Amino acid sequence: MNLITPAHATWNGCNASGWRNDMMRVNGYNEEMQYGGQDREFGERLLNLGIRSKQIRYSAIVLHLD
């Protein structure tokens, strides 16, 4: 499926996860930002720190706790 719909790995808020230590190193989400873009800005700060993202579409098990 990844060969049919290729995309580069990016950080977005729809089902993303990471190591707590890395998230704390970039001071977490910027809660002063208005709606939209917080997740992408957070991902850019992780990238600037040298943290690379991985994309695991169609191969990770997801459990929603509602």
C-alpha cells in the first residue's frame, strides 16, 4: 500500500507518538499558538533537534480509548 500512495514522513497530530524525553527537550506543544499548526511547529522543533520521524502507515496497531 505504501508503494501505491507514497508520502514523506511528517509530524502531524493525527495519531502521532514519540518519546517523552524528546518531547520535553523541545518544551512540548506551544500552547500560546492559536488553532492550527501546533503539531507541525512541534514537529519542526523535533526535526531541528535531530529527531527524525518514521512513517508506519498501514502497519501499526491503533487502539482508541474513548
